[in-house]
Amino acid sequence: MSEDSSVTPQQPIGSGFGHYSTASDVISGIDLTGKTAIVTGGYSGLGLETVKALSSAGARVIVPARRLQHAQEIVAEAGLAATGVAGSVDVELLDLADQASVKEFAAQYLRTHATLDILINNAAIMASPEQRVGPGWEAQFATNHLGHYTLANLLWPALAAAGNARVVSLSSTGHKLSRIRFDDINFDSGYDKWQAYGQAKTANALFAVELDRLGRASGVRAFAVHPGGIMTELQRHLPHEEMVAAGWMDAEGNLREGFKTPAQGAATSVWAATSPALNGKGGVYCEDCDIAKPTDKNSPLARYQGVDGHAIDPGDATRLWQVSAELTGVNAFS
């Protein structure tokens, strides 16, 4: 059998769910008892709704968090019990912008867990002021992509041991703003917050393409997900005037039609992580609880729907993986 025989087409499969489906809708009837999941950023916005859905189905969920006490308080307020049993939610320390922190979290996980069934790389920063982390890395690329890249690679033994694990990488239509700038990946020649966000979201999508290629022989499948437009803490760096100018809301703060609630925004992540309809599939970009279509460049909605070719290009996916391995010194497949 040739390697390409298991490549999943970038076309919808008729999931039965859609734009306004919720995480509760897509998890209905699915039993995750005995499964373990990690959801980065699982203490706010769609991350929290994702955690609620997975734990409601019986999964033990671990929420890595940079602000440990804050995250613990949020999880407790949501009524999610930290008891170490089915449906429990535990919060542990992790700063995705700090490679040492990622390594410490992963090592601790592997000391205490033999397997990992679901990894959802949900945490992100968006359109932030210019910031450098680690050895001078641009912060959005470093946090949204490199932190999750290292996390998944270090957790690879547990993912492979699970037999049929899934990794979900949250991208967005932001990927349409920039392909990977291989000649200046850290914006050393001049910073643009939206171009940097776009590159990071393209990286999130390409990560799923390459991890799926590398991992499918071990039963590990990966998916990229666009959750939809949702107002969460992700917008904390954006002034009201900028969001009005972008057409996201009117001057009074009323959101434009099509924006989702956090529960609706979490649905595609939960669907990609758990749906039996995706058994044997992977390496694709999903939106509205289905595999997305390639972008129709002639559509008036081309900026908001579909996936651009540069975000699912297998050559760029392999190249980005190699660059990420060089930058971090981590590669589970070397």
C-alpha cells in the first residue's frame, strides 16, 4: 500500500452537524470513560467548553495553565471536580512560551501516565504587541506553534501507546493572512501583528498535516480546526475601535451575524477529537464540525470560509517540521 493511499481528501463528509452545533451536541452518545485528554488553555473561552464536554463524556482531563491558581479557580467555579477519576479535571503548570516549562510538564506527564488519548492544542495569543521569547523567537509563533510542537513531540510515547490517539491543532481563518515566512520566520525585518498571527495559524494547520503523516502508522491521527468567530479572552490585545473597523461588531458592541458562542466554538474541536466518523482519517483542516472545503477564491466569503492551499501544503508541512526541530532541538521522529 502506498503512503498516499491513506491521505484524507480535503472535502466535507456530511457529519450531520454544522455552524451552530455545540460541544454538547457532538459529544452526545460518546463514552470516553478510561480515556485521558490534555487541553491547553482549557480554563477560558472555548477551551473551558471543550474541557466540560470531554469530562462530561467520562474523560479524565488535564488542563495545562500558565496562571495556575487562576485556572484552578475557574475550573472549580465551573463545577469540574479534580478527583483523579472518570470525568475529573486537573490543572497543572505549563507556560507554552517557555520551552523548559513545556519539557518539565511533559516529563511529569510521562512519569505518571502510560498513554494519552486526546491532545487538543487550544491555547493561543492573537495580534499581540511585538514580544520576543526564548532565544529571540517571535512570541505568537513561539507560543501558538513551537510550544505545542514541542509538547506533542515530547508526549509522543504516550500518544503512540494509546493506539488510536488524536491530536487537534487549533488554527483559524487567520491562516489566510500569511503563509510561513521561511526567510524571516521571527519577523526580524519588521513586525506586523496580523501577519505574525496569520503565520502562527498557518503553522498550526501545517503541524497537523505533518504529524498525521508521521503518526498514522502508529494509529495517531491529527486534525487542524477553525473554531469560528467567538469573542473570548483571545481578543484582549484588540481595542474596540479596531474590532468595529474589522466589521466584527457595531459601535455599540453588537456582534455581526455568524459569530458563535464559546459552546458552539468548541464543537469542532470536540468533534475532531472524538467523532467515529473520522476513524481512519486525518491530516485535514476542519470547520463547522466537518472537513472544510478548499477556499473558493471567487466567493465573497473566501476570507472566512475554507482552507487556503498554503495551510495544507505537504511540502511546507515537512519543511516547517524540520525548521521547528532545528529551533527547539526536539523531534520524536528523528
